[in-house]
Amino acid sequence: YQLLPRDKSKPPLVWHWIPIFGSAAAYGQDPIKFFLDCRDKYGNVFSFILLGRRVTVALGPDGNNFIMGGKHTVMSAEDAYTHLTTPVFGKDVVYDCPNELLMEQKKFVKYGLRNDNFRAYVGMIEDEVLQFMNKDSSFRAYQMNDINEWGSFDVLHAISEITILTASRTLQGKEVRDALDKTYAQVYADLDGGFTPLHWLFPHLPLPSYRKRDAAHKKMSQFYIDIIQKRRESGNQSEVDMIAALMDQKYRNGKILQDHEIAHIMIALLMAGQHTSSATGSWILLHLADKPEVAEALYQEQVKHFRQPDGSWRSMQYEEIRELPVLDCVIRETLRMHPPIHSIMRKARSDVPVPRTLAAPSEDGTYVVPQGDILLSSAAVSQVDPLLWRNSFEWDPTRWNDPEGVAQQAYKQYDDANGQKVDFGFGLVSKGTESPYQPFGAGRHRCIGEQFAYLQLSTVLATLIRRVELRLDHPVPGPNYQTMIILPKTPRNILYRRREFD
Ligand code: HEM
């Protein structure tokens, strides 16, 4: 032991067989199990080797707080992500610019995500879902108008289509929606093929997916620039989409947002929203099909609020959506068990001391995360942590209605023992960086798409559940962690039958 001294100030390193490969297999296979197993052995803070990189993980609400609440000058998102995102999104936006500019860009986007626009979106989304159900071959049994006929659809396929149709009709704008059936779909697919964990691990490889990604980025960027220029030439100012919101925005230093910057922000929003929302929508439908009693409660909630005396359905108003507790709890609980992003990364720009309340090597020692380490936060762990949640691996939307049931007793003890103040109010978990519930992240880089995602998911779900019953003839599939976003494995076919009243 003395011959092999270990730097006591670095967090413990997860033991591994193969030097450079490190713990890549265990992490890639099932990061949640890997992290929970490591916590048993090493505590809340530990490092592991991932294909030559050192990654330091901080778990639990305190670990979330350490990383999500960390100073951006010390823990940099752009240093951790830019090699993946810049070839896809493009130059001068998001992680390819100083963080202060990203903050301004997020403000510009927020302007496009205002309630006035959202009010117009509900009807558009409903319309797209109905068109899809009336056209797509997977909904043939529904189209036959026979209430005894069961059909089935691959949920990820159907919800991915619905997500891009509805996002393009609303946020992305009518030119994108019109191009969807033409060239846009292939360009999007090529761009998406360049946005994978492989591309994060290896920014440059002589593989076709890298070449296709670069070509697709150029085409996509030009596509948006053309839209902007045409709108400007024609004086079109009547759209309620994001392109309209971004045109003519100015940075604080007086510089106008350039056309290529608008184009690149549009690509970033497309990539940020497409898989996250389609994964969440898919998991929601799988759980509803698995628990018909919850689907029935959701349907009855729709009947109570929106069924008119003549049997037809009234559209939801944007403001009403937030007042539907079953719908809200179903989405919330799905995001607890299936947050689309399992690893949030930052890069240490200097040595970072770990707070002693989070982890320490000895009574008077301190861990220091060395400069250059990737820092990893995983709300996907704290959201299913058996120490924090009752029946943590069970999908149970009712937990959000029960002020005593949200947090497990053990969590309160933990809370008391550490003197930490975590706001577990009725049906709500604090939005702070210390919260165990962070499907949309927290702190400076928190998601700005949350309200849009809720609006989109709620409207898609309500439109479907009003018209079809759902069942599963296999268990809810397990998660596939090998994609950027946690997706359901196959088989993931949902059985459906048209409801009597429609
Ligand atoms: C950031 C989740 C939908 C735009 C984030 C982050 C998470 C997240 C966890 C934090 C990333 C980090 O700290 O590194 C989700 C989930 C979604 C969703 C679960 C849907 C269910 C959307 C949509 C949009 C969007 C629809 C756009 C319309 C963004 C943006 C950021 C972000 C711009 C900020 C990145 C930054 O500041 O570094 N999202 N997102 N997201 N998301 Fe979302």
C-alpha cells in the first residue's frame, strides 16, 4: 500500500480492469445501476474512467446542487458539450459562444415561448394529431370506425412523428411544416445521426455519419436562412412562431441577431425538443396502456371538463391545461421515472473542492476534483433513489397528489440529519438546484422548453385519450441507455381501440 500511494485529495476512483476503456461498459449498459452500485461502494462522490476521460460523479440532492448550482466560470457546459453540438447546431450560438451570449439567446427564445403564442398552439397541435390519426397506416383500425377492432402502433415511431409534426406546425413555422414531407425529413435524419454518444466521445472519425452530419448542417442552416430572407423581403410579420420571435432581436451590446444565428438557434431548439418530448410521450402512453385504470381516470377528467352536451369535444384552452390534476400527475410521474437525459455534464476549468457536507476523505480532509475532469450530475438517479422515494421504481402518478406520499419518510430523516432545506410542498418539488427532482435541469442551464413540452405533451395526450382506449400485451419495456436520450426498448407496441363516443 505504501509503495503505491494514492492522492487522497482526489475522489475515489471506480475500480476497472482495462486501463483506457475504464468503466465504459457498465456506464453505457445501465448508468443508473452503475451509479447506485458505485454509491454503495464509494459514497456520493466518485470518479470513473470513460474511454480515457476522467468523469467525477456527484449524487443525491447535495450532489445535484454542487454541480447544477456550480459557478459557470469553473464548471463549464460549453467545454463539455461544444464538440458534440457545434457541428450540429452551428457557429455562434448555444455552446459555441461565451456563456453570457447563451443567456441572452435564451431570453430571445423565451420571448417566442410566451403565453400569447401558446394559446394559438393548442388548436394547431390538436389538428395535427387528428390528421395523423386519420391518415397514418398504424391507425387503420381507428379509421375503420369500428369500436370492436383493435389495432396496434409502435409507440416511439408514432409519437416521434406526432412530435415533429406538432413542433413544426407551431414553433418551427409553416415553411418547415410544409417541407416535412419533402427534403427536410432526410436532412433532419442525417443531422440527428450525428448527434449520438459516439459523436460526443469521438468528435472526429472518418465515418459516413460524420460526413452526412456536416452536409446536413449546411443544408439545414441554409434552409432556415432562406425562410428568414423570404419573410423579410415579403414583409411577412404575421407568424406566431419562433423564427418571427427571433427576427430583429438585439443583444445588449446593440448587435442584431444575425440570420445564421437565428438559423442555428432554430436547429438547436429542434434537437433539444424532438427526442426529449417524443421519449416522454412514448413512456407516458406505455404506462397508461399498462395501467388502464389510470388511463380511464385521465379520460374521465377530459369528459368532465371538455365533453359538450351534444357529445362533441371542446378544445382545451391553454390556461385550463394546468388545472387538470390527473394529466399533470401523469406527465410529472413519467418525467420522474424516465427523465430523457441521464447524465448532465460540465468540465472543470480549475480544481474544484467538494463541499465537506457532500463527501470528504477524512474528518479534516477535502476532496478536490482536478481541472479537466468531466463533472457529471444525474437527476435520473435522485429521481428513483429508494432512499428518497417510496416505491421508487413504481410508476404511480397518485404519489403527486398526496402531500405525505411525495417524499418517503427516509427522505425526511435525511433532510433533518443534514439540516438541508428541501421544499417538498404539496404536489410540488422545489425547482432549486438542490432538488432531487430535476427532469428539466436546474440553475443557469435550466431548460426553457418546459412549458412548451407540457403544452405539447398535454394536448397530444388529451387528443389521443379522448378517442382511443389503450392496452399492452407485454410488460412496459426497459430503457435503452445507448442513445442520447433514454428510449423504450422494443417491443413497444400499444394496442388501441376506438371509443364508442367520438
Ligand atoms: C436544457 C430537459 C424539452 C430547449 C435542458 C436541460 C435538461 C432539459 C435536463 C439541462 C441541460 C444541462 O444543464 O446541461 C428537457 C426535457 C424536455 C425538454 C425533459 C421535454 C420533455 C425542450 C424543448 C426545448 C428545449 C421542447 C425547446 C423548445 C432547451 C434549451 C436548454 C435546455 C434551450 C438550455 C441549454 C443550456 O442553457 O445550456 N433541457 N428539455 N428543451 N432545453 Fe430542454
